Amino acid sequence: MLLFFVLILGSCDGDVEPPESRQIVVEGWIEDGGHPVVILSFTIPLDEEYTSLNSIDEYLIRWGRVSVSDGENTVVLSGKYDKGYFPPYIYTSTSMMGQAGKTYTVRADYQNYHATAQTTIPKSVPIDRVYSVPVGNSDTLRTVHAVFRHEDGDHYFKLFTRSEMNDQQYLSSSLGILDASTLANPADVPVYRGMKVTNQEDYDSHYVVGDTVIVKLCTLDEQSYHYWKDWGDAEEFSANPLFNVMYNPRSNIQGGVGYWCGYGKSQKVIILK
């Protein structure tokens, strides 16, 4: 989400009226077999002044109350510092684990801000295999591909990736939002590296020989797909002056903006040679 705001700020040209009031931003997910993770912050006003990464901390919410319910049990998440995320503060709990087929409701409260959202975890779709191919005539760069089969009920997919050389957490794979209706079966799709908000200038979508790469294929519901589709459009077009992106991604958050996604997941590891 913070990367999205940086992309929007980079695409602005001319006078932009700031919003009348700030909104709470909820960024959260729960995976099949995983624990809930939520990041809370405030929206960054759009204006002509540059917003540095050092000032992002001013918009982070550390003292909110976040709870997640599966319809039977409700768990209050604990806030903690975690340098693997940016910004490095999350709400989570080991007392709840995601399960495919269940619906999860998140609620975030801070002062006069109150936000809720629901998501359902779809069943997982296994990755059959991953492989790599050289980039052009390069001896050091590789593109990674994932191969998987999907059924009629498997509509939407999102790819995440983690380089053990460079990443502490999974990153959204660039161009990694997929609609099954556009895929062959089995599908064979490239898995590009994710972009960090802190290393945009040095970004390369390929991987290097010697790296260990973990590919994660997530299934997601339609609301989550729309969020990530809008995110991908912003990432792809915001640097183009002919396609300025001046809108927020479609959100399932009531009372705020952001996303709350349930993911079915499967993973494969590849060592690049």
C-alpha cells in the first residue's frame, strides 16, 4: 500500500487538492495454514511536496486494536516490531490459523477510526514445478517460471516470491495477478521479482545465479483480485506520463481503505544454477 502511494505521488503533475480528512488504512491477510497479519496506517495526503520514506513512520498506527473472527472464535492481535516488513510494525497472533473454506472478519479500531472487512480463503492449487531459463545470453541472470493446473472453480491467482539473497518476507511478484480465464491449462507463467519500496532505483525483475527463490501461488476471491489488479495497473502505468494513476485500488474495507485478503497457497523452492 505504501508503495502504491509513492507511485501515485510520483505520477502527480500540477496542483492536487489534499483530502478533507485522513482515512485509516488496513493492509491484512490470512493464509490457509498461516496466522493473520495486519498493518495499520493513515492515508498520505496528495500534494506537490515530496514525501520521503523517512517520514512514513508518522503515518503508522502502533496503538490500534485489531481483532479477527472466523465466525466461532475471535482473537485480538498483538502489535510488535518486525523489521521484515515495511513499515516494520505488524499486528498478529498465533492463536488463530487460517483454514480453506472459512470466512474471516477483521476489525480495526483506533481513536475515532473504525474499519471492518470480510474475506474467504479459497482452496489451494498446487504448483506442479518451477524452472528457470537464462535471460538472453546472460550467464548470471535467470527468469523463473511456475507451472500449475487449475479447475473450473479456480478463478483468480496471485504470485508472491522471496529471494533468500535479498528478501526477508514475500513480495508481490511484478505482473503476478492472474485470471484463470486467460490461462492455458496447465498454466506456465513467469514469476518476476517483487519490487521493494526502498530499492526501486536498483530494481531488476530477474534473479541471479546462486540465489534460492521461493515461489508462492495464492488463490484468492474476487474482491481480493480486484484490489491486486488495480495495484498492478498502478505499478505498471504510474511511471508513464500518458497514463497517470489517480485513484485508490478497489477496497473491501468498510470505514477505511486497503485490503483484507484470504489466500489459499502452495510453494515451491528453486536453486538457480
